[in-house]
Amino acid sequence: MAVIFNEKDIPLESLQNGISIQRLITSDRVGSDHVETARWHIPAGGKVDFSVADTDLSWAHILIGEAEIVTDQGTKVLTPDHFILLPPGISAEVTSKKGAIIFRSEIKSAERFDKDWDPDGLTFRCTNWTEEPLLNSEFDARKRIYMLTPQLSGTKAAKGEMIIYPPGTEAANHHHEGAEHFQVILRGSAVFHLNEKPHRVQAGDTIYIYDNERHFIINDSDNELAFIEYFVPGTYKTVWAENAPICTWNPSGVNIKGGKPNREIGSHSSAEAHNRQDL
């Protein structure tokens, strides 16, 4: 059965040099070792090792504040607009002058989730997701921005996107076969239906969903709902309820800021997403 919990209920674990961590998705909490996630709290002037083991894959984005990451490719300034991929074996250090909170995910032994796994072909990547194409749902006002795809990461071990639900929008009931996935609610609240049972979710919630669990969301609030969802592995089958419309995502021609996107993505259904070459 799906697991729902809020970050406010997860205690801070103090590490060295003022760093603290909230371990969100853990194998003990969800009963699965597909992925681990955590919120890293870095104080002003703080520094933390973000290196990745040779067999693992990691990604992260800033929730609050700004930071810098140093790798063998140099130094990158990170803001809430950036998404970073940390490949196997990378040495990385994150510092923050004024403090930051970073959401980080990590897959142990990532090779098991990608039949074409090639760690030597993976590199550090820093993507400004606000410049990525904004896609519109064919049937309603929902919007999608891809965060983690084969083109952006170089692997099919995981897939992820940001989904935005304006007030009054909802998705059709469906389930996934071949992957476990989770949503992290960034803002807003909604009713999340899991196996036909409604649950109220809100900002800070993580919803971990297993293979074959039916689900859909209704934003019945007056505010916009936004969340990021990730699938492990990134290839799977999506099955919709009988007579439910299969959502097609169409290019809007702009990014989330209204400017020209940095690349083009053609129209596609959710079922096609993990097989397309333009993602």
C-alpha cells in the first residue's frame, strides 16, 4: 500500500560542521530499496560532500537559498532554477554562503534499473529547468516540465518531471507497471486518490506508490498544486482505467517564464514518454 508522509514529521539528524539531514524515503519507511531521498540543510558558510559511489546515481535541486557545487568540471552556481545530475564515481562538494536546503535522491546499484547502463558515458549535468519546454495537457489546464529524462541524464534508470495543476484540474485514474514512483508536493494541496480511496495531501508531503497501484489527483483547492514525480526505473507501462482519456502533452512553444525554450519536444502521450528520442 502507498506510503504518505510529510517532511515536517521527519526529525533533523545533525551531522558534522552544522549540516543536518532529513531522511525522507528510506528502505525502512517504504519497504523498498529502489531510491533514497533526503533534505540536506546547509547553514551559512556550510560545506558538504556530495560525492557518489561508483555503482550509484544521484540527482538534486535547491529548495531554498543558493549554493555552489565543485566538481572536476569546475564550479557551478545553483539556485532553485537548477537541477543537477551526479553520475557514478563523481567527487563533488557543495557549499553555501547564506545557507540552503537541497533535495537529493540517490539510487544504489543503479545498473539494475537500466539494461544499457554505461557509467563511463554519464557525466555531471546542470540543467536550468525553467528554460525547458513547457507542455500543456490536451484535455485540461495541467502543465508538465521534464526534469530527468534519457536526453537530460543519459540513462533510463530514472525519469522525472514537474507537474502543475491549476485549481479545478484532475487526472484520469491509472496505474503503472514495471516501476515504483513518488511525488513530492512543492506547493498547494489536493485530494490524492489511491486505489479509489481519497487522501488529503499538501506541500511537504511525499507520496510513495508501488507497482500497479491505481491513483489520480484532483486539485479541489483555490490554489495551484505543483509537485515533482520520479519513476525508478524510468521505463514502465502506464495503464488507464476503462474509458479514461489517455493524456497527450502538447508543446506550448514557451518555457515556464514565457520565453523561448532551449529545445523542442513534440506532442506525445504519457505512455510514449519513456520511448521517445526527443525527451
